[in-house]
Amino acid sequence: MKKSTQIDWHKKVSYSLVRLIEGLNDNISFQDIAEEVYSSPYHFHKVFKKLTGETVNNCVKRLRLERSSIYLIESNFSIEKIAYLSGYDTSEGFSKAFKKAYGLQPSIARKNKNWNYRLFSKSGIHYEKQPSGKWFFLNKGDENNMDIKIVDLEIKKLIYLPGFGNYWTMPQKWQEFHQILNENRLYPKEACFMSMFFDHSDDIDWNKKRWGVCMSIPKKIKEDFGLKYYETPGGMYAILTHQGSYEEIGNIWDKWRKEWLPNSGWKFDSNRPSFEWYQNSFTQVQPELLITYLCDPVIKVEL
């Protein structure tokens, strides 16, 4: 599929998802939506399933069940009314479908105020009262064969040792960072480690690029020992899981930015940093088994 065609279909499917979420009570059919986006029903349904990982019918059923969970927690609607709003003729049929999806009866779920209503979705498509568009589309089977997820990351509190210029000095900076942490007993009980890249624009000279070696912390602390405090902005990130040595990562960054991103329906968000998120350590496993998340900030291509 050509880049322009692929992006156009991303727009069409995004539009259709908003229509489906906003019209769950309207019994809108995929044939109606296909007509609205100037496509044949067959081709629309085929592309929808390819990009989202589920059929239109299954998507609507799941969205209605997710909405029913919100009704259970936030409204005084009876089970019978929620069943009707969810597209079921009887409360028994609704309860059976609900238990199959969530593992418990609606009446029990209603008592759990911290109930997580979201069911599994390959593309992050979930019910929202006002659709935010925070879903992504699958690119399986393309020429890059890259397994990339779009994830809405939470804010993280970090301390970091600043670095500038060439990334090849990073191993030395990490060694210095750990020495500071060890000497001052700054390691928390649980932590994740990251390399943060504040300047990933090609317009910035290499000698002026800012980066840092980082460790997560439970709460903000006083800046000391040459360390700085930083809170990641969170938001939507494209994340590629890399397995292998750290020396390979630079080439992987270049490849997926040049080959995957242009056809993905997403683009860089230059206002947020990129980062590498290390899932294990070279002191624990051999290089071939190292796992690293490569995380790039992204925003959707405008419709």
C-alpha cells in the first residue's frame, strides 16, 4: 500500500471509530460508514480489520461492554436497562456476555468502584464519552516487520546526570552516574533506568545536543551531587522493543524512524524527549538477551 493511500485509510478508519463510539445507540452499520468514507463495504471492512485487529461487529460489541461497565459504576441504571443499551434483548444474555468478557457477573462488578472497564484491544481502541483518538493502527506484515506499540505513558519522576554532544560518551557517563548513586546511597528499592534524549531534531548540532542518564524515583528530591531532577511529560509514545546489545541500538533508531514512521499515521512530537528504557542489565544477562524499549514521542497525523 502506498504511503498516501495508507495515511488516507488511517484517516478513514479514525473517522469511522469516532462515528462508532459516538453512535453506539444508533445501530449504525459498517455499510453506512463505508458509504460515508466513499468505499465499498467489502473493502472498508477488510482494511478496518487489518488496521485495528478486529471486525467492525466485534469492535462494537466490545465497546458496548466497556460502556456498560461505566454505566454499572457511574449510573443507577438497572441491569435490564444497561443490557438494552448494550444491544442485548435480555439481561440474561447481557450477563452471560459480560461474564465471558470480564470473568464475573455485572452485579458483582457494580460493587467494585475501582473497576477497570477496558477489555483487550490490539490497537488501544476503548470506549470514551468523548473519543480522544488515542488509538493506533497495526502495521504487521509490512516491509519493515517491526512490532511497534503506541502507548499513552504516565509521567515519571527521574534524577539524571546531564550529558552533551556525542552519544558514544554515554557508557562513561553511566559509570559515573552509578558511582554517585552508590556512594550517596541513592538507589531506591525499585527503579527503572533510562537514557533521555532532549534534542532529537536533526537541526541541532551534535556538539549541542542535550541528553542524560536517568533513574526513576518515587518522589521529587533535592538536586545534589551534580544530579538534576526531571519529570517526563508522558503522552503518546511509539515504542519498539529491541532485543540485543546496546551497540546495535543506534542503527535500529535510524531504521524505524526512516522506514516505519513515515507510513504509520504518526509524526514526531518535537516538544517531548525520546528515551531508551532498559528492562534488564548487562551485568545480569549476556548481550543477546538485553531488552530495551526505544520510545519516541508522537502525535497523530491530522485528519
